[in-house]
Amino acid sequence: MIATTVVASTCSSSNWFRTLSSAGVHGCSQPSFADLSSSLACSQTPALTGDVTASAGSCATTIAANAVTNAKVATMAAYTLKCNTGGSTATPSDIDVSALTLKASPGASDLVLIQDVSASNAFKKTTVGALGGGGSGVTSLNTETGALVQWPTPQGRITLTSNTPVLAASVTAATTSYYTASAAGKNVPIYNGSAVVVRQLCVAGTVGACELSVALGSNWAASSNYDWFVGLDSGTLRLCSGPDWSAGAVAGSNTVGASVRGTGAGSTDIEKIDGLPTNKNSMACRYNNTTTFTCAAHQCTHVGTTRTGSAGQVSFTYGASGTAGTFNLWNAFNQEYLCSTSNDPASGGIYSYSSSTVRQADASAVNQFNFVTGAAGSSLDAIYYVTPRSSTLGAQYNFGLALNSTNTIDAGSNQLFPGTANFNMSVTVSDVFKGVLGANFISANEQGDGSNAITIITIGNTHLQRLKVCGFW
């Protein structure tokens, strides 16, 4: 029988029994992580505190409230915002303002973010309409109070050549109409139903043409007057023409010398709102040969008037030797004082007339100036130079100017010859034609005394015979 002795042995805290000597003595030591295997059960985990918290015996962690500071957030590119730009729930992204969807024509009720300097720069909202109205208004301006409202007159010009606001050379049978920026600028005021807003013909920094254009076609009928407008078609700025002057509940007319706009529904009648000439009635405004848009009453700005020759063609022709002047384009704003001079190069440089019947000089339409205007306040300066000759004592020659007539004389001069052989007279007559509207012409007319032949010298020399007409176009 072997006798045994039981000896009590313990290890200190956090130590394990690791060895047993031959003498029966236990050895203790603290274990290392290499001595561990498998995984720690969630039920064995301690409680966590700090920025990330967890309950004892749980693996679920939570970021503590207010623990994530700006310094702990990912850095952002310079001058960017962190937001969700989409229409549904999504991970935020860093963007600059240019990445946002553009609304070219914001409505008056659209919201704008501002900082209220009177409330410690608190972020607040306002509307586009409130900004446009100047907020609460100026305190005083030249003793006047209230919101400051200011808009320019239309600054472009109707023309027949791209990027050429003033036509210095003749353009015949043009098939495109342009509304191009002029020396005055590129702004166009448009009434939107509640206020006058300003739009620009091109964006800032545009090099070259700053304009709107319309390709003409068969829907611009021959020998007809058309008013041109600038308006907004669902936010898109357009140049367009109304119906011809004959259209309307009360029909108008395109007849030369008697043209007048129709009135009522479907017409191109003009009416001012806040001093701005606009379409009086809702109308179909044409911006190409096949397409129109509906422009509500007063919401298209009238900028000019043209008259067609053949269908879909407009001419602005300076008079010349053998060519009558034809100004079939008129601007409502930024008008230029332009002149047309025509000369009748009669066969052989001379012609004769003796009849007492009033006729157009030399029975030639070259001695005529054709034009269109879009407002009754228009006036034209006309002068006719002529060099008649006669050797007959007491022979008479009457000549002058007439509006829309080739067989009358409105402003004339009656010349009585002294009987000197081959006596030449260099004489002129002038007149101012006021209040002309629509399609008209000014004619240089003549009348003999019924018996004596009067010789008119032309020789293709504009100093001896010419018709000159000037006006604002």
C-alpha cells in the first residue's frame, strides 16, 4: 500500500495552473492570447462606453449621440455641399451649385435660401417674386417710396441679315427674319401675366451673333403685313410673328394705302401694358413655317413689322439708278434714320411730257418709294429734285409728291418758263408725310400744260433728277 498526502494549492487572480513538478508542486502563470482558441461568445463581452457603446453580454453597438464631430466626418472638396440631389432616399454626395438642375425661368413662388443678417445670419427662405419686387421696397427715391421696379425698353432690332442690326446695304427677297442685339444692348422686357420680366437674347460672354431667328416659308403669304414679337414659349425665348393684318373677328387689310390691323379674337392688334406694346388678344405666334405657340394676351412684346413681297420673302432695298427704294421692314425700338435715293435713267438721258394729265414721273415706278410702318406715329421726309427744260415762253410744268397716288400731287411746284432757248431749271419740292401706318408708297408725279413739250433731263445723274425719302426704321 502506498500512502498519499493531499496538499491544497491555489493560483493568484488571473493565473492558470500550468505545470506540476515531480514533487507534486503546481506552477501558475498568466495565459497569453496564443493559449486561446475559438471565439468569444456575445454573452461573455463586457459593457462598452465612450463614442461607441454596448451593453454587457451583447454584441450590438451604438454610436453615442453627438459623438461624430465634423473632424470625424470624411473631408469634402473645396466649396461643395453635402446633400441628396435626387428625388428619393439616397446616400448623400458632395456637390457644387453647378451640379444642380437648372431652372432657366424660375417662377415667382419658387424658393430661395438666404441668410438673414438682421437675425444673426439665420438661414431662412424667401421667394423669387419677393426678390424681384425688392423685398419691402426702398425707403425713398426722389421722395417716392415702395418697391423699385425698373426694366429697359427692348434693345434688339428686327433685321434681314444675321448679326447686322442696321442694314447699310440692300437685302432683296430675304427668307429669314432676325431679332439681333443692337448698340442699345440685348435685353427684352416681357409681361408674364403679373409683372414685366427681362430676358436676354444670348448668355453672357457670347461672341458673335446674339439673336433669335425665324426661317420664313409659304405660311407668310405674299403682299401681307406681319407684326413680330418676342415671347416665352414654356420658358423658351422665341421670335415669332402674329397672323397677317387681315386676320381678326373684325377683319383688317393688307392693301397698300389702306392697310390696317384686324381687331378682336385671332388678330394681331397691339395694346400697351405698363407702356410696353404687346399683343392685345391671345394669338397663335409663328416661329417657323409649320409651328406656332399660343401667346396669351399681352404676353408677347411687339418689336417690329415687315411686309412680304412673294410668299415667305421680305426686302429692304435702297433706291439706286433704275431701282426704286423698298423699305419693307420697320422697327418699333432703337430706330435708325435711314434714307433711300432713286434716280430714273431715262433712255438717252432725257424724256418729254406735255399732257395736262397728272402721272408718275416718266411713267416709271422707279420714281416711287415703297415702305411699311407698324405705328401711326411714323413720319417721313421726302424731296424730289428735277431739271425740266423748255424754249417756249409761258410753258408750264407742274411736279410734286403724293402719298399712295400716281395721279395727284399733294405737295407741288408749278414752273413757268421765260422763253429762253433751252432754258434749264433745277428745282425741288419737299414734304413731310405724317401719321402713316402700314403699307404705303410715296410717288414723284408730274403734269404738263397740255400743249408744250417739257424736256426732263436725267442723264443718270442723281443731281439732276432724284427722289429721296428719309425716315426712322
